Amino acid sequence: MSVFLKLSAVIDWITEHVGRNLIWLLLGAVLISAGNAISRYGFSLSSNAMLEVQWYLYSAVFILGSGYTLMKNQHVRIDLISNRISAKARNWVDVIGILVFLIPVAVMISAMSWHGFVESYQEMEQSSNAGGLIRWPVRLLIPVGFALLALQAFSELIKRVAFLMGRGPDPLEKPADHGVDIPHEEGGAQ
């Protein structure tokens, strides 16, 4: 089990770095979006290429960030039900869901979308919009994003099995919210 936990730590490290670097793509998308709005409404200028870059960046953030979201336990979960069952039961539900649904579907989507990317790359598929961009980079996001999601799902599976075997902490335990401590100056107004 220790070898699997080390593998899980490596996968988590990769996911952490991908997730933390996606913030720069989001910043780029926001800046391009603001620039598009200013140029369109302020100067009556518009560019399909810039609109598509913005869409590509948002797509990259959402698709490549899905593994990071899973790792941080920020994905959609039915808390109404999961909060009423034991930690072991929650982890068993996740083990079954990861094995039966998440990994097979993520691998299937990654594999099935690969052909679309290769075809787009070979044909240098172009957007149908005037001045639009090539499509293969955004098509590459799908197999890569779902492969990263499958990889992180495997890591999450390892952590849940380790917990169920008594070899690790509960990966579903939410950290306690201690609030924010705001220091007050001596003698100043509070």
C-alpha cells in the first residue's frame, strides 16, 4: 500500500501544479474578455480570433481543472445524503463511484476524443468564423483533460482504499473552518 500512496502523492503533486497554474489562463481570459468589450463598445472593433482565444482559455481552465477540483473535494456531491452516513460508508460510495463510473467514463472520453484531435491536427481544421483560429489545440484539451481526471481519480481511489484499510486519514473529511483572525492595534478603535 505504501507504494500506491507514494504514487498517489506524485499524482497529487502533478494535479496541484496543473491546477495552480490554470489561474494564469483564467487571468488571460479575463483580460482578453475585458479588452474585447472595450474594443467592441468603445471603438466598434471586434475580432473573432480574440473571442475564440478567450473561449479556448476558459475551456482549458474548466477541462484541465477538473482533476484539481476532484482532488480538493470541491466537485458536486449530494451533501444532504453524504453528511448523514458514516465516514466509511462515504468512502465506500466514492470507491464504487470512482471504479464503476468516473474512471471508466474519463478513460472512454479521453480515448474516444483522441481521434477527433488527430484528425483536426492533420487537416489543420480552422474555425468557420471569419478570422477564426485553428481548432486542434482546443480539441487536444479534451483527451488531455479527461486523462488528467482519470489519473486523479486513481489517486483518490488509492486514498479512499487506504482509509478503509486503516492506513491513511479520511480523504473526505472537511477541514475545520476556524475563521479569520484580524489583529487589532493596541489603543486603536476596534
